[in-house]
Amino acid sequence: MVLAVMGDKKLTPALETEYRFLKQQVDFWMEAQHKADASPSATQRYYYAKGDLTKFVRNRREEGYKI
């Protein structure tokens, strides 16, 4: 049986900044879609932001970063 070991690389400052930004976008659009005066596209933007964050995390993990 072979076990894959998750890499222990830490994010570079640039990647850490991008990761924080993507998380902030998810949080922002999650709250925005529930406001009474929400933009008609807020829900769609939330799902795009969520997808971007998921893709970023998946790619970094494949590169051996520990997130």
C-alpha cells in the first residue's frame, strides 16, 4: 500500500495574498447575495468566487503546498 504524503511547502507571500483575496471575495459575495438590495448577479458572482477559491486550493495542493 502506498500513501501519498502531502507536501509541507508553505505558500509564498504572493500566493498567501492571492489566497486571502479569494477568501475575502467568497465572504463578500456570500453576504452580498443575502442583502435586500442585492445585485441581481450577486449569487452568480458568489459561485464564481467560490469556484476560483476551490481551483486555487486544488492547484496549490497538487503543487505540494500545505493549505
